[in-house]
Amino acid sequence: MTDMYDPPKVPEFTLPPYPHEDHGAPDGLGRAKNPVKYLQSIEQRARERQVAYETVRLLRKDVIECYRKEGVNHYENCKVPVERYCKVVLKRDVGQVNPTFKDESKNYGF
């Protein structure tokens, strides 16, 4: 049979960020000292952001499905999906692996 009805498989590990180097000039502009490391870290950050978006989307879908299924009893019966959703959404960067920049204001992208 297919594994369509099996519970989703979620890995229990996190990836370390790629070694990151800022741009070459002291003001953070210009060419990177090591372009390969720079591009790898930027690509990894984009992948992590996409995984975080999809994780939040799937958890939100579970909450909506539970609310619709339980109706007026959703306060009691939907605590587990809502707590999982809140735990993920309230974390900064939704658990993404981010490179560390020399300029601390860039570390979280805003």
C-alpha cells in the first residue's frame, strides 16, 4: 500500500549554517571575499525560509481543519494543534538556520 495514510515523517535534526563571509568592504558593500561561501549561505537561508513558510502553512491547515471538525467544542478539543502552531509561529525566524553577519543588525534580516 501507499504511505499516504502514515503520519508525516519529520526529521529530528537541524543543519548547521554554512560558513558565511560578509562583503569585502568595511561598509558591507562590494564583492564578497569568498563568493562560494557567500552564495551557499544565501541559498541555504532561502531554503530555510521556504521550509519555515511551508511548516507554518501546514500547521495552520491543521488548526483550521480541527476548528471546522470540532465546531463549538474547539476550545477543548483543538488545544494540541493550536499549541504546536503558536510554538512555531512565536519563535523568532520560525526556527530557521541563519548565517551570522559581522554587522549584528543584519543577523535577522530586518
